[in-house]
Amino acid sequence: MAEKFDVKLSEKYYMPDPSYKQNSWLGDYQKAYNDFLKDPDGFWDRVAQELHWFTPYTKVKEWNYPYARWFTGGKTNITYNCLDRNVANGRRNKVALIWRGEDGTERIYTYRQLYREVQRVANGLKKLGVTKGDRVCIYMPMVPEQIISMLACARIGAVHSVVFGGFGAAALNSRINGAEAKVVITADVTYRRGKSIPYKRVIEEAIINAPSVEYVVVLRRELDQPVEIHSEMEVDFYDLIKDVSQECEPAVMDSEDPLFILYTSGSTGAPKGIVHTCGGYMVGTYYTTKYVFDIKENDVYWCTADPGWITGHSYVVYGPLAMGATIIMTEGTPDFPDPSIWWRMVEEFGVTILYTAPTAIRMFMKLGEEWPNKCNLSTLRILGSVGEPLNPEAFEWYYRVIGKKSCPIVDTWWQTETGMQMVTTMVGEPMIPGFAGKGIPGVIADVVNKEGKPVKPGTGGFLVIREPWPSMLRTVYKDDERYRKYWNTIPGCYAVGDLAVKNAAGYIMVLGRADDLIVVAGHNIGTAEVESALVSHQAVAEAAVIGKPDAMKGNIIKAFVILRLTHSPSDRLKKELLYHVRITLGPIAMPSEIEFVQSLPKTRSGKIMRRVLKAKELGMDPGDISTLEE
Ligand code: WTA
């Protein structure tokens, strides 16, 4: 239990310019939050009314612990709200999607064009016999067709299961089989650092022993050396949509029908197929996109995530399109051809809202300020972060170097399971580096002990959500028991599995996964905390911390450190780092060992896999490493 947390709560506030609050959709946070508390169902009803329903719902929520149903009786289709509604309401010729390839190729879709493409692919899928409820696996690089395929599935009520394009054949096979996908949509290659990386070979391997698969649709991009299409099972993407109609009526979906499955790695065992539904997910992502990013008609919005992750599902595709926003998508890496590529994108397209991950921010910190400083970033007005704790140093850098001290930063805490952002500091509210913020209006987040009782400010505990919310997962595909676990671990709460601490003002600092806790001499230390302390030293680019069993202390802390290019390893520097941790966190959090390394094992979404480090250190089996980046 994280009872005695030695944590220093920074109280350094940043106040955004008052105009942010005055002009925001939200207005005053506290007022909006109180409105929600007074009448939660009325609150969500007002949000849902902004979207189109073929048949109105009869109830906002039915809560039958631990099962929730939202907007029951309502019939809708998320693509109607993302496409038809925008085409009809004055956004027909507005740019929906700007895509930029690694070699500079651009493809731009207006809402009308995107609408047509989605309907064509939807009709193509119908030709293959895909019907409502069938699962379609999408294994594609970051190209417009990836988004179009997702929307095409949703159009006809097929359940998509997007698998991140970086996964290998075994991981892909288990996800295809898990969802029993009838069709797989893929591409021949992706382009990375000037090279083409084959996808199709991976698919060929992955569909051996995947008896549910009837067709593989292949988007061929290499036109001078086209990969062969094996006609027994494979279909060319363009052939599929050649002679089809541009019109495809949206399937009438019940609010509680599944919209998609997305696999996420569990701390133990096989990946979990998180199931999201049509109505609640639509309302949750629309609401958060509107209020957390405060999107306005003229914004140019860039979320750098791959749609293969939940961040891409909710905040590249569904939320922003439901808002009628202009979105940007790129293929390639942030440091190719050089580390200014992102900042040149911001300058060229006049990006106003940028949403990315701490790991990217820390990489840019390591590479130096000169790259962003070469570009005009003055169009930016809101910055976002997601995926892991945004440590104070990364916050400060993002705020100063990218935001030029004038952009609010929304550090958004949420999960694949939550579907939508849950905890953040809403635009216009005071920001505290290191703290994500508070529950957004609509969400009751708290930090509790294992009995579910709130802990005192400054004391570590478990982050929980107290009431159901529209875009919560409904089940784990074919494993409902794993679903119930989320609600059974801590009485009366949805246990998110993260450790956190609150300050006196109610701001929540997320410390990392509960399984990343190290108990040293009876004290609970969050790995993220020690890492954050190390990274706050000027020599350190990145750090990962693990616990090592120790006869005396139970555990000792071992730190793996990547230095910035300006520094080199030495014993002297080790001592300096130890001293630095002693001063910032106290002696209890001091690592007993520091090892300088060149790289850290990470998941493909950029999270450090401490489990793998630990297994290596202790000479143990690392377990499932299907999510490990090569
Ligand atoms: C972590 C990604 C701190 C957390 C949207 C959570 C964060 C897990 C933050 C979910 C944040 C996500 N601050 N930690 N702002 N955002 N996390 O399912 O441990 O890929 O439980 O969803 O990422 O990861 P997932």
C-alpha cells in the first residue's frame, strides 16, 4: 500500500492568460463541475443532445454495478455525426484531413471527399460479405486509408480491431484470433527513415492458423514494384472500391452495440480486448475533444498518435471529426530527415493545437532547442500531453520552448479502458508542473487507500474513478471476469491501476502504474517519481528505475540512465546524480545503483518496460514482450 509517500508537492503555478478562460467552451471549471455534480444525467444529456440520434434515447444511464448502459434505446451511427452532419452543416468543403508522407507528399481530404471515400470502402466491405457485428482487423501504416477503413467499418456496423502497425506476426495473429476477424485490411509497406518496411509479409505469416479470416485487403503503395496479390484470399484495395457506389446508408446502431475492440497489454497474461460501444464512446470523445482542447472552427489540430492506439482512435479520428475539426496526420518519425520536421509542420500548416507524448518531448529536449527555435511556432495556442507522467522538467521545456510561455498545457490522464480523457487541467485553469490536474466535469476521480477511503493530501494512494462515465469499457472481449476485476479491486470504485497523490488544492499527480511501485525499507517509492528526479538533472535525458530484492531493505532502487549528448558517464557524475535525488526527493528515494545506458526497453507506444529491465537484471524470464519495440 502506498501509505507513506515521501513526495514533495511542487506548488509552482502557471496562470494562463485570462482570455483563454473567457473564450473557452467551458467557462469556469468549478461552476461546470458543480453543474455536473448537481445533476450528472442532465449534464450528459445536454452533451448528447448536441449529436444526432436516429431515434432518441429513453434513458441517459442505467447503472447496475458493475455494468453500465448509456443512452439506452438511442439509435445512432458515429460516422453520421463525423461525416453526414458536417457535410450538411456548412463544413462540406472544409478540410477534414491533411496527410503528409515522409517524402513530403501531401493528400488533403475535405469533409465531402472523406465522406465519399468512407462510403466507397464501406460498400467494398459489404461486397466481401461483411455485415453488422463482424470483426475487421485493420493493420495499416499511418495513411488516410487507415482512418477511412475505421470509419468504413463503423459505417456498416462492423467492429474494427485496429492493431498497431509495428506489431510482429505473433502479436498480430493472437489479436486476429482473439477477435475472430473475418477480414484484415493492410498495406504493402510503410515508409520510415527513407526505407520501405514491409507489412504484407507480416500479414502472410499472421494469418496462418487464423481460421476466421476470409479475406485480406491489401493497399498497394509501391506502384513500380507491386507486391503480388494472391487471389485465393487477397483483394486489392483499389479493386475493391472501383465500381462501387459513393453512397452507403449508415447502419442504424443501438447505443450499446459494440463500435470497436482495441487490445491493450495487461500487466499479466494475454492482451485484453477492450470493448467500446457506439453511443457512449461517441458522446465521451466528442465532449472531451470540444472542452479539453477547446477546439474552435478555425483550429488546425494535430494529434501525433498512431490510430493504432486509443489516443489515435479517440483524438485523431472520432472526437475531432465529430467536432468537424481539421486534423493532421503524418507518416514517419519525428527526427527524420532532421529533428525540425515537426516544427516545420507546425509552421507550414499553422497548427494551433498539438497533442503528443512525454517521450517525444523528452527526445526533443535531448536533441536541443535549436530545432524548434528555427521555426515559427506562433500559431500554437494549446499544447497537450498523454501516455505517461509529464515530469516537471519536460513540462517546463514544452511550456517555454514550444509554447513560448503563452500556451496552456493539458496533461491528460486516461486509458484505453476509459475511452476518453478523465483527469487534466482544463484550459484557462492554473497549471502545476508534474500534476495532471483534476477530474474533468463529468468525471469523479479520487486518490484512495485499498479500502476505497480518500487519502490525505500529500499521501500516495490508488487513483480511482467513482461513478460510471459514457465512454467506459463495457467488457473485455470474451473475458468478462477481467472486466469485473476493474470494479472489484477497490470497493465501490473503478480501479485504474495507477498510483497517484493529491495536493491540498485537489490536483492529482500520477506516479505511474501500481505495479511499478517499489517498497524500500517500508517506504513506498514510485518509479516515476525517482525517474522524474533524475531527469530534472541537466545531464540526464531519460531514466528508468526498478526495484531489486535486498536482504536488508526489502528492495533497493536501481536506476538506468541515458545521458544527454553533452555529458559522458563518470563516477563523479553518478555521485552528483545521487546527491541530486537526495536533495530533491530525500535519502529514502536514492538509488543504490546507477547504470548508464544507451537505450531503454520501451513499448511501441513509448512506455518504458521496467518489467523487462528488471527481468534482465535479475536473470529472469521477461514474460510477454510482444509490445516491446525493436
Ligand atoms: C498512463 C493511453 C500519467 C497511465 C491514453 C495509464 C498517464 C496508462 C497519462 C494508460 C498521464 C496515460 N499522466 N500517466 N497524462 N496518460 N498514462 O491504455 O499509467 O495506452 O494507466 O492509454 O498510461 O495507457 P493506455
